[in-house]
Amino acid sequence: MRPLFEAIRRAGGVPWMPRVRGDRLDFVAVRDWGDLRSGAFGVLQPFAGRAAQRLAEGDVVVLPGLAFDRTGRRLGRGQGFYDRTFASAARTPLLIGACYEFQLVDRVPHGSHDRRVDAIVTERGMIGCGSPG
């Protein structure tokens, strides 16, 4: 995650990092890697004193996953944070799944509440997943 964070910074961007808040995620602009602390599940996240912002259409969110399929289905850790955070939004940011090529599988089990990603990026390139839903 840090190489992606640093690449965004070098390009003049400001990475937005997720923070667990209740059963959803907040997103916080992070200007320095040192602004992250160990949070829920031991994952680095912006510390509680930083103000969250609402993401909008045109923003980009990179989602981790254990596995993805080429239709944009994502297998996470089973807590549903990303699905709940983005499911009801009429206008959502662009959701990009990030994984290694070996994490692409033929079919990811899913339910009606699962939110697909718009594209997947691996070390071999990018896969467009069509319209999320």
C-alpha cells in the first residue's frame, strides 16, 4: 500500500485513506504516511483526530481483496465495510480492485448486496469490469 501512497504523492495527488467508523468507512485525506495509526483489525488508518470527507463521483478508491473475478466481484474479509459504504450512493467514486494476477478467479461467490468494482489492476495490467451493480 505504501508504494501506491507514495506514487500518488509524487504525482501531486492527496491519497484518501479509509477509517472504520461503526459499520461503515470514512475517508480522510492523508498527506503523510506518519499520519496513519494501527486501527480496526490492525490495519493502518488515519487517526481519529483527522476530519473525514465525503467522496464524490470522479474520486477513485482502491479496494483490496482476497480474490476478484473478471465481472468485478470481490471477496473481502467478510465484514462488508466497502459494500455498505458504497451500496446506497447514487453517485459513487470509481472503485478499483487491486490484486495480484493469481488472485483472479473464475467466479467469486456473491450476494445481492455486494458491490462490484469498476476495474481491477494487477501486476500485468488493468481489467475493465463494465457497469457495477
